[in-house]
Amino acid sequence: MGRLDGKVAIVTGAAKGIGAAASGLLAEEGAAVVCTDIDVPAGEAVADAIQNNGGKATFMAHNVTSEDAWEKVAAHAVDSFGQLDILVNNAGIAPPGAPIEDLELDAWRNTIAIDLDSVFLGCKHGIRAMKQSGGGSIINISSIMGIVGTSNAADYNAAKGGVRLLTKVAALECADAGYGIRVNSVHPGFIDTPLVRNVVEEGVIAGRMGSANEAIELLTMLHPIGRLGFPKEIANAILFLASDESSFMTGSEMVVDGGYTAR
Ligand SMILES: NC(=O)c1ccc[n+]([C@@H]2O[C@H](COP(=O)([O-])OP(=O)(O)OC[C@H]3O[C@@H](n4cnc5c(N)ncnc54)[C@H](O)[C@@H]3O)[C@@H](O)[C@H]2O)c1
């Protein structure tokens, strides 16, 4: 018996990093997974790998900032697999940092659109689909940057902090309405994914960091556990929140950060 047998999931940003690891793990535990991303070849490869492993998965091209696209993705999950039980709002970007006084309004708006508007749209259409299925679990991927501030990351901090509180509002509304839908956020520390490698590369190019190795060493020192995290370690937290094992958890924030915020 898998921990998610018979359940149907949508994972956004499924083509790489945390989303790819979560898609694979949810499918291994028996869920049918609708993988979505703007990166079509990499997203299709993730869904194909799941199918080749004996799991159930489909891929849909999906820009998480588009409400039309969200309507289509939610309808696709219900039409293909009969219901929606799990939604992982994972897609996101980590923009190149800038101090507030230099941050362009367009850059701010782009980050807020991809990292926060997307989660609002996901919750909206996820709740509508899940209440027809008699309940479910929504997992919003925030960050340690949704809990503590950092210089030069106003847009990312504001978006991820917004995800943290949006999660609590969605949890309360679903509980008040008696929908049987739980909504929780996950707050990863630095996880070794393409997103973090890009941040490091941009930092080196901009002269904020020496070499890539030095930058990874600096990031490592911020985690008392002595290393960066692996995508699978965040996928494990997502799996727990997706499964009935977390049935008394809603509106909560699960921090998975190697001790980063413990200091
Ligand atoms: N890696 C970390 O250290 C870390 C830490 C805290 C939080 N997070 C969060 O975890 C989530 C996943 O991060 P990751 O490290 O796996 O990133 P990643 O860059 O490895 O993967 C993110 C995926 O999202 C997709 N994506 C980007 N914009 C999109 C859009 N508009 N519509 C649909 N898909 C889009 C990308 O194509 C990519 O496949 C993000 O929300 C990120 O902010 C990551």
C-alpha cells in the first residue's frame, strides 16, 4: 500500500529541483500526478520517467501566473483522473537581488506575480476543484525567506512572506466552510537545485560572491547542520503534508532548513 494510493495530485514547477523530486515521490506512493511547468521538454521528461517507473503521471504546459491556464489544469486533473486531492504550489523564481532603492517596479511585480499571485490562483482553483472531491491537501512552498528577512531580497521576501499568511487564510476559510481541505506551507532552507545554482552564478557574475565554491561554502555555513538540503528532503515534507498522516495539521508552517532559522 502506498501512502497516497487513489489520490490525484497537481505539482507546479515539476520540471526541476523540488518539484521534480516531489512529483516522483508522490507518484511512488501511489498518487496520479499532473506535472506542470513552463519548461515543456524537462516537464515531459519528469512525467515520462514516472510512467517508466510504473507510476501514473501526465504533463501540462502551465504558466502559474495565468488564471486561464489554472482553470485548464484543474479541469484536466478532474477529467483525466476523476478528482483532485493534492495541490503542491511549488513553481517559483529567485530573482537577482537588489537593494529596495534600486529595485525596478517591473522586477518587483514580476517576482510577486510568479511567487505570490501564482499561489493565490492555485489556492482559488484548487479549493474549487477539491471541494467537489470531498476534501484535500494544499501545500504552498514558501521559504525561510518567508520567515526572516535578507538584504537585497525585498521582492522575494515579500512574496514568500505573503505565501505564509495566504496559507493561513486559505486554511481558515476551508475549515470554516467545512470543505475538508487542509492548507499548509513549507519553508525550505537552501536546497541544492538549479534555482540555487543560478543565484550563486548571478552572485559571482555581479561580483557579490568570489567563486561558486566559495559561495556554496558561505551558504553552507548558514545551516548549522553543515550542508545544503537535498530536493528529496523537501519532497519528504510535502509527502507528509499530502498524506492523511498530517490530518490534524492546517494553517501550519513546516520549516525544513537544517537549523538556519534556529539561531
Ligand atoms: N532551492 C532552494 O534553496 C529553495 C529554498 C526555499 C524555497 N524554495 C522554493 O521552492 C520552489 C522550487 O524551487 P527550486 O529550487 O526547485 O527551483 P528550480 O528553479 O529548480 O525549479 C523551479 C521550477 O519552476 C518553474 N517555473 C518558473 N516560473 C514558472 C512559471 N511562471 N510558471 C510555471 N513554472 C514556472 C521552472 O521552469 C522550474 O522548473 C520555489 O517556489 C522556490 O522559491 C527553494
